[in-house]
Amino acid sequence: MLFAVLARKAYARNLQYRGSHLLHNAVSAVFGFIYASIWTGLGSDTSLGEYGAKGIVGYIAFNQAILWITQFTTNGLGLEQAVRTGQIAVDLMRPVHLFYQTMSREWGQVWYQFLYKSIPIYVLYYFIFSLQLPQQVSVVGWTALSLVTASYISICMNYLIGVAALWTTESRWFYWVNYSFAMLLSGFFIPLEWLPGWLRTISMYTPYPYLLYYPTRIYLGLQDGTAQLGALLWGIGFTCVCLAVTRLVRRKLEVQGG
């Protein structure tokens, strides 16, 4: 199966850098510890709503751990670099859909990030903050589904960012704009219900809450699985857009190098 082959190759490529990735884990864990400490200090004076002091620490810890599979996907899925080198022409000549092959490779990356970054970071937080694990199997199942859909949405968004390089000499800024909106509207820095009303309303009409906010609330038992309906709709919508854009790419290809 081509999907499995491409994903496995991407996974194996990342295995060569496990040592250097330990530094990423250490830095990410430190940032998460700082955020959790700030909220712990704030929780000593306020109730922090339905989360409570303990709950908000769990919220921050889970958010920080899943960043690696829902936010930190490859910039443009590597398509910008492929355009610059001319590799994109070869990719389009292959008897495999461009979206399918780039998505498959990225799933290997996501699986690697999950095993070697998300899990170790969360295990570390589990012991440091004495976190509670879900008590119901259904919560674990819905959480797993929410993480898969979140990763897929992120992959689709980065694919669209990547193919934009076919119409512009520089698409990297799209990635940073997307990253900025994601940090603000995904519920990473602060739960969405604590945002100003107008900003919270805007966030709910975007796919960003399905990257971090809803998966985390589902994991904490504060949200049921019906929130995944919105994620599935966004996933279907992004899939249609990615397929349509790929058809345009095949009709007009402009290579910036190679």
C-alpha cells in the first residue's frame, strides 16, 4: 500500500535525528512548565471557572504535548522547497495524486512526533503535575479521533500553504500568518471561553478550535464527542479544496528554480 510505504519512509527518516529532537522536547517541556506555573499562580486567587487550578494545568499540559501533531506539521508539507528546486515537476509527473503523496509522507512525520515528542512530554508532565488520566474508554476513543482529525486539518492547511508557492515566489509568510492565528484562536494561550466575546465568536467560525481546544476539552471530560462533527465537516471541506487546487496546479505549473 503506497500510503503505508510513504508514511514509513518519512517515519524512518526522522528516526535518524532522535538525539537532536530530545532538545526540542526539553525546550517544549520548559515552555509548558512556565505556562502551567503562571496559571497555577493565577489559580491561587481565582477559581478559573470550570477548570479549576488543577484542571487548567491539565489543559496546558495536554495542549503543549499535542502541539507537535496538530500545529507543528511541516511548513507547506515541503512543497515550497520542491517548487524552488524544480522537484515539484517530478512529483506531478508521478502516477500518484500530489495531495495523496504529500499527505502520506506527513502522516509518517505526525506518527513520529506523537511517539517521540507528544508522549514523552506528556508523561513528564504527568509525573511533575500529578495529572489525572481519563477514566472512561469512550473519552480515550473520542480523544484519539479528535487528534486524528486535528492532524488532518493541519495537514490540509499546510498543503494549501505549500501549493501557494506555485503562484508566488514566497509562500512562507502564509505559514507564519496561519501559525499566529492558530496560536490565538485555537485556545492554546487561553481557553476560548475567556477570550473577548467578539474574538471568541470569530474563533468559532474557524477550524482552529478543532486543533487544540476541542481535543483538550474532550480529553479532560469537559466536552462530549459531538464536537467532532464540526471537525469532520472542516476535514471534508478542506479535502475538496485541496483536490480542486491540485487540479489547477496541473493546468499551470510555474517552477522558480531547478
